[in-house]
Amino acid sequence: MIPNTPEPPYYAVIFTSILKKDHPGYEEMAIRMEELATQQPCYLGIESARSGIGISVSYWKDLESISNWKNQSEHLLAQELGKTKWYKSYSLRISKVERHYTFETN
């Protein structure tokens, strides 16, 4: 589902990752992180896809909200497990969304 984001400006956190061959517990943690993110102030939505490479884009009202999410205690644990157990590599980018367009048909 494409999130219904507000009018810009807002921010996108783009997380691109490659999993290690063996990654027990990853799916459960990913579900928990998405659930937890939705409870954070100023969270606007997420889009995610995985097919060899994973790409998750979460949307936030401001940079302070992103920083608060980065430092949330359960999220810190997930970050550490990602580095030590699950990810072969990852990249994180933070971008300011200045314009967006949408299209939908029935």
C-alpha cells in the first residue's frame, strides 16, 4: 500500500539492505519494527520491497522525529542485531521530499 503522505516538505528515510544467507528472527523483528514505527510521533508511513535487495522507505514529518526513531530502545536493539546477525550490507539515506505526485485509478 502506498502511504498517504501530507503535502511536502517532509522527510524520507531510505534503507537499502542485503541479507546474509542465514538470518533467523529477521522477519519477526522487521514486523515488530514496522509496528513500533507506526506508534512514533510524526511517522507518516512506509513502503517496502524485497527481492534479493531490500528497500524500505519510511516517511517522517521532520529530522527530529527521525532522530528519535533512530534512538528508540527497541530499534537500537534491532540495529545491533542487524549489524551482527542479519545484514551482509546496508545503506541508509535521509532525503527531504520537496514535491510529490500521485496517480490512482479504479
